[in-house]
Amino acid sequence: MRVLEANRSRWHRGGVLLAIACGIFALCLWRSTSVIRLSVVDAHSNHGPESGGLLQPAPRFEGLDLQNRMFRLESLVGRHEIDLLFLNDITEADSRAAIEILKSRARLDFSSRAVRSNTAWSETQLVVVTTSLPPIVRQELARSGKFGGVIISDATGEIGRLWQTGRRPALYRINRAGQVRYNQGAPLPEDPPTAPDAP
């Protein structure tokens, strides 16, 4: 009887150990396939799904804003998504329309503190780079009202050359990691901002 109970106990222990070993093996197998699947997803995640553009670090620049303070694009990277809009003359109709469309899409906080610190755009910050000189931009803003973003005058075209902008208005979306879509070695602009179709 004792021999029978000892054998039964050994078989029971052996069965439990076998079940534990099978469980560990199954867990390891599942984990390795999950890691492989995750690696494949990560390898493709820096491609824009709708565009095919490869995400790369956005070219950084600095310039004087309308209050003659030095603005560095780097100051927003990591804190916000950024809509970077390149315009020719800010008084042109298509330039004004592009700004108004982007303003209408954003949730704005026009408290005096937010406007002073250029953070009125609660989620996505708007940075406009224009070829217009600061006095012309100030006149346009006095006429059109509050803006809430950052406007940089690029009268020399240096920032535009750095970003390799062609046709303007040109809109670039920079993610929180400071990356923008690239195509053939140049930042890839989004579709130009347009008004939504009327119903």
C-alpha cells in the first residue's frame, strides 16, 4: 500500500511538474512571437500610413518673432505637436485663408498669459514662417485680430531653404518627438490647408 501511495505521489508530482514546464514553454513561445510581431510593427511605424513618408528629425531653426524675441523651434519639440506653415507675403489672400483655416481647426486659449507665451494653441502649436517683414506682419495682425501662435519673418529665405519649401502655403506637421515626414531627402508637406466643403 505504501509503495502504491509513493508511486501515486511521484506521478502526481511528475504531472504537476510537467504541467508547469508545458505552461512555461507555452508562455515563452507566445512571448517570442509577440516580440517578433511587435518588432515588425515598430519597423514600419515610422512610415506615415497614409503617405508612405519616412519620419526623420525635423530641421531645427531659430529666428526673431514679432516681439523681437529669439524663437527656437526646439523649445516646442517634445512638448507639443507643431503645425509649421510657410507663407509668402502674409497679406496675400491664400496666406490669410490658410491661417484662418488652421485657427478654426484648433482649440484656442486666448488668455493674455497664453498669448504672451505663444501657447494659446492648447494641443498643436502653430508656427508661421513668412517672407513678409515684421512691420507688415504687425499691420496684418492689427487688422485681422489675435493670432496666438508664433510668426517668424524669413525675409532672407534662409529657413525656407533649410526646409526646401517649394510652393507656398506649405504645411508641415511635426510630431511630439520632433519628427516630420520625408520624401526623397526633403521634408514632405501635408496637403495645403483648405476650407471644409460646404454641405
